[in-house]
Amino acid sequence: MKKISTLVLAFISVAVFAQDKTAGRTIPNVDVKDLTGTTISTSTFDNGGKPIIIDFWATWCKPCIEELNAIHEQFAEWQKETGVKLITISLDDARTMQRVAPFINGKGWAYENYIDPNGDFKRAMNVNVPPQTFVLNGNKEIVWQHVGYVEGNEDELYEEVKKVAVSSK
């Protein structure tokens, strides 16, 4: 029992440390591509002082698709209430990135969509497994992040966005 308690405590400590490591940090300046292939610097990501969600996903990632579909169902309301912007970063590589634009168009996701074909932004943000979601405040500082998706996580995400929106006023 003592070994299990120690293991749980160690895991919690690592999780808290990892969360604190990114909290308050701004996103790195890295080049990504929009869906037409134009290179865009992540330093240009902006939402006029309102919250930003950055979601790393891939066309081959079922939980990613479930998450973005769940958000899509409520996103218009989220925008109306908080002014939030959602930026998706596809982790599809050179072999599969041609599928991204048709996939997004087929889903009707009206987010701001980009591709990270070389994984530079993914590495700079320390993303290991998609989906990984970040919330940025009005100063473009990371204030929250989450890895993975299960039904209902979108509600937790929205609660975090509302906190950021209130503190930005």
C-alpha cells in the first residue's frame, strides 16, 4: 500500500510540475502552414485580447475528431459569450497533410486551421500525444492545457475559457 501511495504522489507531483512549467508561458514563434500551403508565423496568432484555444490534432486520431466535433456543436455559442478563437494545428505529416483541408471542409469546422508538417510547433509546445489543447489568455499566455479527450472534456474546456474571458474584461 505504501508503494502505491508513493507512486500516486510521485505521479501527481510530475503532473503538477508539468502544468506549472507551461502556465504563464507564451507560445513560441514557429512557422506553420495554412490550408493553402502559405507559411504563417505563430507569433501572428491573435484574438484582440480575448481567449484563444489551440488544439493539436490529426486526421488519424479518433479522440481528436470526437473532441473537435463536440466543440463544433457548441462553438457558435462559446464565441458569442466569450469571443474565443479556436486554432487547430494538424499534426499530419507530409504523407497525409493533403487529406487535412478536404477533411476539415467535410466536417464544416469553421476554426482557424493550420498544419505543422515538420512537427516544429508540436516540439516547441512539448506536445507528445494528440489531442492536446491549450487555452491562452488575452496576453497570449498559456493558462491551461489538457491531453486526451473523453466525452465531457469540452465542458471543462469551456469553463476554463469563461474564466479567461472574465479576467480579460
